[in-house]
Amino acid sequence: MALRIANLLGPRLLNEPLVALTVSRSHDQFVRHRHTKHWNPKWKTLRRQKVMRVKLPNFQEKPEDLSEEEIRSRLKEQGILPPRPWNEKPFFLSCTGGIFEAYVPPEGDGKISPIQVQGAKQKLQYLEKKSRTMMAIRKIKSFEEEFDTATFCKEAEDIYVKMHDLMAKRDLENMTDYVTERAYPEVIHNIENKTIHWKLIKNIELPRVVHARCTDVITKENIFGQTTVRFHTQQMLAVYDRFGRLMHGSEIIAKDVLEYVVFERHLANLYGKWRVHGKIIPDWLPPKEPSLITYLKPAEETSTTETAVTKTSPDTEQEIPKESNT
């Protein structure tokens, strides 16, 4: 009897605790039997301030659908000033666009002796124009107190040599430190695929300032200064093309060169410096011979008419053009 009851109740007793056990375990997995409040309510206010509620904008609405009054109220809520139409564009003038009141070199300069009649006339014309040059130099000294023509000529010669060295090396990154933005495209023009060898051998005459001018741009306080320096030197120049063929000059023969180089500085700028602005080429100077240029040799053109040789006699031959079928 007892065995019979055990056989009937045994499976039930075994199944019921297992079901309760599994339910209790699954229930403990999702329910936490602990308090979420902090045990010390002393810093409740500060803990609440740690969380900031941000009012997010409505990304679904379009600004075109809002009226001017609604846009004004939204900007006022956020403390934003309404946008203003701004048509002005800032720009910076680091150099002028050309040479103002350019110096006119006397014809035959460097060849005519001052003892001759024409050389004496040139000296007299130079003294007549020297008054405006002295006034410009005085204006430059008001911005640059240590300016002196003798020391400036040495500085100008260093800038002149450095510019040509950078041009020969094709160092375009540092070129603007010695050349203005106006003269930059003229300096780097036609130097691609070429090898340049340049060297300053000596000074035939010491460089000197022959011309100086000052001008203002846009405002009277924005002043630029230009000085023209006369260089009479002996130089060596050789230009090779991309195949290593000599195009111009020679590395053995040195030539005398007379140049009038214009230097410019932004006097109103505290950090301005003297840079090469251009060269003065007089009208009476004869044109230079163009350099030899290499080019691709064109293919030979084939003749359109074909000739045929026919024998009329054993002694003579005659060429007859072959007629086309057109």
C-alpha cells in the first residue's frame, strides 16, 4: 500500500519543487532586490544638478516654414543675434601692382665717360631729379630710422644674390621672402625643365641708389616705398635644356651686366622687409636674341603622287605621274 502511494505521489513531489525552483531563479535574474536611493540624502540637490536636461531642437521643422516673428522669438530664446548681411571681404596688400614713377636710365649708361659732353649732361639731369629722391628717402627714414643708402646697398646686393640662387635651385617656397608677389611670376617664368648655373663674380662699380619714391595706397597711412639700385657687375650665366644642351650663356665666359633693380617695402607694416619688385628695362635697349629651343622633330610627310618609270627607248627614261582614280 505504501509502495503504491509512493509510486503515485513521487513524480508529483519531484516535479513541483523543480518548477518552483526554476521560477525563482528566472525571477531573480530580472528583479534586483536592492534600493536605488542613496543612503545619505545630504547631497541630494547636488546629485540632481549633475544631470542637465537639454532641450533638443526639432530637426523635423524647416526654417523656410517659419515666419519672421517665429524666427525672431527662437533666436531671442537662445540669445543669438540675428545675422547681418556682410558684403565686405577683407584683403591684405603686401605689395603694389607696379613701379610708380619709374626711373629712366640714361642712354649709353656704363659706356659713356662722365668727362664727355653726354656724360656731363647725364650727371646734371641726375642732380635735378635728386631732390625728389631725397624727400622720398626722408619719408622712408620716418618709418625706418636706421635706413642709410650705403648700408641699404649692401643689403640690396645680398637680396639680389639670394634671389638668383633660389631661382637657380628652383626653391619656390622661400622665393617670396626675397621677391614680391608682383615679381614672383616674372622670376619663375620659363624655368621649368631647365638647369640654370648663375654666379656673381665681382662688382665693376659699387651698387648705388639712383631713385626713390613713396606712395600711399587706399589710405594715406598705408605707405609703400620703392628704391631703384644700380648694379654694374660681372656675372656668369648658363642655361641648359632638359636634355643637357646649352641654350644660353656659358660657364666659362663672364659678361658685364648693368641692371636697375627696384626694391619695395611696405613701410606701414612693422614687419615689412625689402624685396625685389622688378627690373627697369629702358626703351633704347636693343632686343635680345632668343635662346635656342628644343622641340620634337616632325615626321617626314609622304608624297601623295606616285611616279612610275617607263622606258620609251633603250637610251632614255621618262617619269610619268600616276593619275589617281578620283
